[in-house]
Amino acid sequence: MTTEDIIKLIVTATLCLVVLAVTFVLLAGLYDSRIENAEIFKMLAPPFSMIVGAFVGYMAGKRDSKP
């Protein structure tokens, strides 16, 4: 396993953990009766979109030109 593969694995794991954490906070807020659901979506939609965009951009990024 090369250093590049290890870095890719760490980046992928980190992005997955962030997506899971944001999803957990979203679900916790949705089921909390003290918080309005519209406010949760206003607060979490931009970071969630950014992280998902980073994840997709990383996965669809340039490929190795090695045979």
C-alpha cells in the first residue's frame, strides 16, 4: 500500500465520519420537540451540501494515468 493510498483512505474515512455526524445531529434535532424543524434545515443544509460535494468531488477527481 502506497502513501497515496493511505492518504486516500484517511480522507475517505474522515469525510464519511463527518457525513455520519451531520446526519446524526440532523436526526437528533428533528426528534427534539424544543427545536423547530425549519431551523435545523437552515443550519445544517449548507455544511451537509459542502461535505457531500467535497466527497463526490474527491471520488470523481482526476484518476491516475498509470497503466
